[in-house]
Amino acid sequence: MRTTDWVPPHLWFVGSAIFHYLGPSFAVLLFATVAVGGVAWFRIVSAALVFAIWRRPWRVFFAATPEVQRLIVALGAVFALMNYSFYIAIDQLPLGTVAAIEFVGPILLALAGSRTGRNLTALLLAVGGVYLLTDVRIEGGAAAFGWAFANAALFTLYIVLAHRISRADNDTSPIDRLGASMIVAGIAITPLGISGATDALTNPIALAAGIGVGISSSVIPYVFDQFAMARLPRSTYALFVALLPATAVVVGVIVLAQIPEPIELVAVALVIAGVALHREPHANLV
């Protein structure tokens, strides 16, 4: 048994969720000096460099079967476009609105794998909690919503493709396959975001913040996701995505001393109840 298998997959997901919200604290430093597309570029390229130095994943890519290579390239393209559309969306819409739209895809994935009244009830509880937490506000132009829905579709593709990457073969590490995807993403994001990042390349603070964003948002959480996805059915992972807004509340209390409103506590309780009620389907690949 691998060392990582001693940790329950649910805990890997919780760790991923925590780092998912630590990354934006570094991004705040970047938004003051870097264009939105440039922030996405910093996030992806710095993560790609970390994987390149740490894992040298191109060796796995060239040794992989054509099918696995296609998965790696597809996930890399999704990484690039998903992060780019996310930052464009939150630049024009409230974060709560973008988060609520982003949850649509995982809802559909979780619903597809529910198959029991118990799991459907769990899903409804989680959706209700997320709705209360994200405080949806319909405002902004059509283009902004287009970016938000594009991000939602790409996030759904991320779950599907990353789940397949985690189980693609038994001969290589899923972390190496993930690293290869991130290098593909770094190549793909460069035409979109490099122009917005060039002015910050000589700024030590911006560079440090960019590295922080990459490690906190695109290295640690995605690695933890691979450990979780390797042992969780896809529909279960999709439901667990409901924990992300709830985790944001907890991180806000601990890190930022932001005391939640009573309605937020109710929302967190609904999400926790939904996740606790859910039972994994017997099929591993659902």
C-alpha cells in the first residue's frame, strides 16, 4: 500500500478545498499590478515550472499510450481555458455569482450518479446550502455571464478528465500525468495571458505572489485531488465540491477573523448534512 493510501480520500479533498481558498490571498497582490489574463498566466506557468522541476513529467508523457497522451493534452487545455475564463468572470461579476454558476456542472455529475433516494436527498441539501452561501446576484453583462458559464463547463470537464487521469494506468504516477498536463496548460495559456504579465516579470513582489498563486492554487490542490479521485467515484467527488463554499467560510473565520452570519451557519450545516448523508455507489467509475 502506498503511503498516500493511508490517508482517507475525503481528507485529501478537504486539504484541496483549503488550499483552493488560500491561493486567492496571493492573487490579491497580483491584481494591483497584473492584468487579469496575466494572473491566469502566472498561476499556470509557475505551477508548470514547479511540476517540471519536481517530477520531470515529460518522461511519462512520451512513454504513455496515445490514449493517455490525448487525456493529458485535453486536461492541459482545460486547465488553461478554465483558469483564464475564471479570472475574466470574477473581474466582471460577484464571486458568489461565479461560484454558484460553477457549481451547476458538478450538480449534474452528482445527479447522474445519485441513483438512490438517499443520495438525491443529500444532493438537494448540498445544493440548498451552496445557494445560501454563494448569495447569487444577477448583475453584469452578457459577456461576463458567458465567461462564467464557460468556466462552469470547463470545471465539469476538469472533474471528468482529472478523474480519468487518476486511473489512466497502473505503471506511472497520476502526479506525473497531472504534471504533464500542467506543462501543456502552460504552453496553451501563454498566447492568452503573457501580454498581461510582461510588466510584472521584473517586479519581485509580483513574481513571489505569482509563485504563491501557482503552488497554492494549481499544485497542492490538484495533487490532493488526484489522491482523492483515485479512490472516490466521480459522482461522490462532484458532490464534495459543495464543500468548497463551506470551506471558504471556515477559512474566513480562522485566517481572516470573518465571523459568519447565522444564515451562513445554516448553509454550512446543510452542506455538511448533504455530504454526510451521501453514500458512495458500488460502481467505482460512476
